[in-house]
Amino acid sequence: MYFQKKRCIAMLLAGGQGSRLKVLTQKTAKPAVPFGGKYRIIDFPLSNCVNSGIDTVGILTQYQPLELNEYIGNGQPWGLNKTHSCAQVLPPYERHDKKSGWYKGTANAIYQNIDFIERFDPDYVVILSGDHIYKMDYAAMVEYHEKHNASCTIAVREVPLKEASRFGILNTNPDGTIYEFEEKPKKPKSTNASMGIYVFNWNVLRDALIADEDDETSANDFGKNIIPNLLNSGHKMMAYTFDGYWKDVGTIDSLWEANMELLGKDPEFNIRGDERRKIYARNNALPSSYIDDHAKTINSFIAEGSEVYGTVRHSVISVGCTVGEGALVEDSVVMPGVVIEPGAIVRHAILGENSRVCRNTVVGGSFEPEEKKQISVTSKGSVVEAGIVLLPGEML
Amino acid sequence: MNIMGIIFANDGSLGALTTKRTMASLPFGGRYRQVDFALSNLAAAGVRHVGIVTRHNYQSLVNHVGSGEEWGMDLEEGGLEYLTPYAMSTTDNYRGKLESLHSAMAFLEYGAEDECVVMIDASVLSNIDLKDVIASHIASGKDITVVTKAGICNGSRKIDLTMKLDDQKNITDMAVDYEAPADYLASMDIYVLSKKWLIKQVKEHIAHNLYHMDRDLVLGQWQKGLITVNPYVFPGVALFTETVEEYYHNTLALVDKTVRHDLFGYNHPVYTKVRDRVPTYYGEDCEIEGCIVADGCILEGKAENSVLFRQVTICAGAEVEDCVIMNDTVVGEGAELKCVILDKDVVVRPGAKLIGTPNNPIVVKRGDIV
């Protein structure tokens, strides 16, 4: 079979459980969690790839892959199903040697798929993860990497000092070269946080992966092992500063916040882009939405296939939802296919896919602006039975 | 049984709305084009070999339907074909359905395994279970099945083909281009017939300079007692569009829950070309009441009893009532619109005022600035 040589391909790490999303990832891998009314988290890195001219993407899956695999399919929604493009799902597999088994860490996941990468004989490999909401031109980062003749380039962004110890922190020289990498440091020396987006020269990465696999003490992780090892062995590593919107949606609170940041006349994150840089998603053959005579829709995102008879304020209503007459939805994220029956009240909540809030029930509560908001969550397919009250911060 | 589908794209009869498009590619219901219904009906019945007959202005149609990917019809074998007129055809251009089929004989004769043909027009919209129609056709043993709808004829509306049934469901009268009384059934321009029989009929008719499907084949042959006709009465919603006024009322009919749910939900989904627009944003002070809204709109003003297509902008202070607003149109601040059909890419200047009436809606053509 003929494989076209690629200058650059992407490997997308999508196998993590995302346990901090609690009930939302009980049956779904984090990258398949719905976002923004009609998207799933993985749509953002995948669309970024396509919009950056990267047409070959390996997607490493492990945890609860059914929905994620279905969603990716043959890559058609992102235009990755053409003769010389692909969205290839790469699950762990059995091997002739003793090295088979689950992906032990992020580096091991790539290691186990060296053969996939070799087919395209790439100069550069971009490593991405499936847990962030952002729009980024990876091509510009690869240009930067090439221009500086680096072995590895890491995307960084400024984070507040008090949050820096949650990230991998890069300490750089004035010319942008990295001299030190600290994974989640207690006393961070800078506020340059790694975004978990790496560009590698493939030959450098391949050798590093093989060496890492031979080291039995290694955790086989990019942040803990591969990056520090390359730095110690004298490779030129660059930091690439990205200052656009970027949000880790790994927790209930951050997922809720990121959805809220889509709202407003001048939103913090504007998904609308120019015509040629759209965020693509798998389509749900649903009709246009219907907003009833008695409905009120205020400062909200409402996706196609929804029917609104009640009041929706400062919320994201996803595809195929129903908000019944007299119901109130406020400051909430309503995932696809949810039914909110007449008279129900939903505040500060994330309602999981296809869940149902029965008549006259109450989910969540109100908070003062400066108060910490406790988000109530319903899991996929769950039913908040009539008369039940789901308290602020409670999960079903 | 293998079924072949033939969709007639139909020339436009809606003035400015169809000067540059066929009836098939006329936008409908916020995110659709009329042809989506015919294609989705065929797709849901498992039909995977479909020809689209078209003769004028088919650029927008080809652009929309493409390879048929959205309907699962981009296949190695069979799949979707465009039956456009040949420049060197024996006639100048098609005069009727039979003539168009005659010049597409290669398509008809291809694929010996297709036993049955479903012919369907793009201008009558329904969500119909064609498997049931085909089963009825086979059970009837008749030559041709015509799908009909009660309650369309009213004595003043001119319908392509109408028929009257007695209590035993036998046809007692049939008429073409007739302002039939209310007790007549209107043909939905959906026919089921055997492929072999159709090919024979097409050849016979063309040889005798007959080309009109309804007049010559169905009515003419039935009157002479040469063919048998099985009327299938469709119980669901069917929207007939021949005039601007009908288009306007059919579009606004979607605000009615029964119409909307029948057309989009009961049998199967209706597929259309994916545009990847973001969800619609409803602003802080917008008032949207009784509206059908597609993705990608930015709504800051007021809209009532209207259908808003993809990426429509209604600025603050604008008031829209009983309107049909197609893709990418912008209604400026303080503008006031009532009973208006705005085609794609129209700009309504701030403060502009356009007032039509339900029986005579104003039509603003594509790309105009008013």
C-alpha cells in the first residue's frame, strides 16, 4: 500500500478517563463529553488539525472507547476520510513480545504506535490531548519549531502564579529556549505553563520513546520522563507562547465555566470563526429549533433540534433538548437530548446527555456573585423523578 | 426487492425566489432545501440508486446535494446520478417527464436488478414511509401506484393530477391541471411502478410524440382502460408548493407543532447538507416568540411567528413578524418587517420598514440591500 510522505502528522491522546468529571465520564471518555451545544471536546483539537493543514491524525483511545470511536468514525465530519488523509483510532493491542498491554502512560501510548507513524515518514509529529477547548494554528507552531531548528517545541501560556503548581512549568531563557522543566512544582519559578501540546522532530522522539521504554523505572509519561530526559541530554527545546483562549475542561467547575464563557455579546471564547476555520462536529440530522410564543430566551446558546416552551437564561441548550412550559433553566449546561418537563427549575447545573428532569422538580440553586458556585450534575440517561430536589453540588 | 428512485427537480415557479434555482434547491424550514425531503424519503426506504432529473438552473442543486454523501448515496455501485439535458439530445430540452426519462434511458436500463421505480417530485414535501407505499403497490397488483392526499383540493387551487374515489376506493374520475372540488384527492407526484413497465411505456409514448406523465400516461391510458391505477392515500402532512403564497404559508406552517413533528419526526430523520454553524445566540434583550430558528443566528431584536434560516442576524430594536428570512441575511437596527420573504444575503438597512400582507408577502431577492 502506498502512503504519502507527510511533513507533519498529529497524535491525539484521547485515552484518559477524566475521573474529575465524575458522573459525566462514567460511561464516556473525556474527549467525547459534549460541549457548547453541538460539539464534543475532541472537535476542538481535530478541527484545529484540519484548519492547520494537518490531515493525518492518530487518535489513541483506551478508556470507555465505544462512544468516542463511534463519534470519530472514519473522520468524515472533519474531512479526514479522503484518499491521503485519515483519523485513525489506535487502541492498545496484543503484540508478539511482552510489551503489549494497556497504554501505561502517554509516552508508552505513542511508543506502541511507532509503526503507524513510520508509515507517513513524517518530519514532525504534533502531540495533542483531548481535554482542552481552544482554537490554535498548529502550523504556526510548527513553523516556529522549524525556524528555531529545535528538537522539541512546547506550547506555553501564562497562568496566575497561584495556579502554577497545577501545571508543568517551563523556565526559559530570553531567546525562548527552555533550560528547565518542572512538573507541578511546589514553588514555581515562572508562570509559563505547558499546554501539553508538543512538536517533535520525529527522529528525536522515536529514539527517546525507545530509550524510555527500555527504562523500567520510567512512568512512560511525556511530562515526567520524555521532556526532562531530552532537556538533560542537551536537545534544543523551545517554548512557543500562545495567548488565545485555552481552557482545561477536566473538572465539573471548569467545564461549566467554559460553557458559560461562550455567552454574552462579546464572549470570552467565540466559536464562530471565519468561514475557512470552523469548528466541525458530527451532525445530528435534527430540524431547526422551535421557540414557543410563551418562551423567553435570554443571553443563551440554543442549538438545533431543541424546542423551548419555558424560560432559558444564561445557559447552553444543546441539540435535541426540550424545555417544557413554565420551566426555568438558568446558568446551566444542558447536554444533548435532555428533557426538562413543565414547571421544573434548573439552576447552576450540568444535565448529562438524554437525562430527564420531571415535572415541578428542582435541580441546583442560586449563588451570590462572589460565592463559590456548586454545580449540580445529572449523569447520562438519568431521571430526576417528580418531587425530587437535587441540591446544589449534588450528583445523580 | 431492489428499488430505483427518480427525483424530478422541477423548474421554479416562484418568481424571484427561483430565477436562479430549481424548486428542488429552494430553501425550506430554516436549514433545508426542498429536495432533502425526497432524498431522505428514498434513503429511509433503502433506495440507493437515485437519478435527479433537472433541466435549468441546477447549479445550486448540485452544490447542495453534491455526491449524496449526507443521504448515504455516495456509493461505488448505484448511488446518485444527475440526469441533466444533453446538449445534443434529440429534442431541444425536456417537455415532460416521459421525454426526460427517454433521454436518460441509459440510467433507467442500468442495473438489471432494480425491479421497481419510485418517482418523486421535489416540490411536494412530506415525511412518508415509501416502504409502505411500495408494499401497497405490490399487494394491489396494479400497473402504477399514485400517492394522493385528501384535503388539498378546494375548487380553486389548480393541481397537477387529481382523482375521485368511490366508497370501494375505485377511481371514478381523474383530471389533469384541474381546479378540482374538495372531495378530490390531489396527487403528491409520487408514483411507484415496475421498471420494465416504465421503460416500455416511455418508449411507446415518445414514439407517438406523447411526453406528459400525468396527462398522457396516467390519465390518457386510464381513460382508455389500458392501465390500472392504485391510489394510495397518505395520512400525514403534505405541503404543496406552486406559488410564492403557498411557499410562504407552508414555511410558516412549521410553527404548528403537529406539522413540524409530522414532517421531521414520525417516520425518519430528514438529512441535509451540513454547514457546521455554531448554535444560535439569543441576546440579553431579544424577544423571540413562536419562531423556527436554525443554527448560527445572532438574535438581539424581536421576532414573532417567523422562520429564521442559518446565520441570520436580527439587530437590537429590529422587529420581525410573520417573516421568512433566509441564510446570512441581516436585519438592521430598528428595522420593521411584516409578511416579508427575504432571500439569502439580503441586508435590511437600519430603520427600514417593509410591510406585506399574508396573501401577498413582499419578496426581497438574493443579495439586495433594502
